[in-house]
Amino acid sequence: MTKAFISLTAERLKVGPLKEVAGALQQETRLFQGGECVCVLLVTYPAGSPEWMKWAAARTLDSSRGAPVCGHHPV
């Protein structure tokens, strides 16, 4: 896997939610300067990446009961 490190400065950030797109996760972050959006970053986390694995694990549990969402009963 390739890693990139980018340093950007902005007055305000707006981080969007993680969205599943074609089996990967995408997240959009908008950077604002002087009240205007000056940059939009779209990050894609491929299936199997650490962020994707955390998202998938959290998604499989029903937060209210701790049971799998897929409907299978715990053993």
C-alpha cells in the first residue's frame, strides 16, 4: 500500500461521513479559508485497509444489543 502525507492549512474543516462506494469507503473533507471552500479532499479506503476493517467491524454489530446485524443469532 502506498502512503501519502500532505500538510494543508485552513481556517475550518468539514469532514463528511464515511460512505460505501463499490466495495470501498470514501470520505470527503472540505477546507475553508475566508468563508469559502478552497479545497475538497476525497479519500478512498479500499476493502481490507485498516479504516475499512474498523468500519466493517462496527457495522456488523447492532449497537443496542451487541448482536450481528445480519440476523444470525450468537452461539
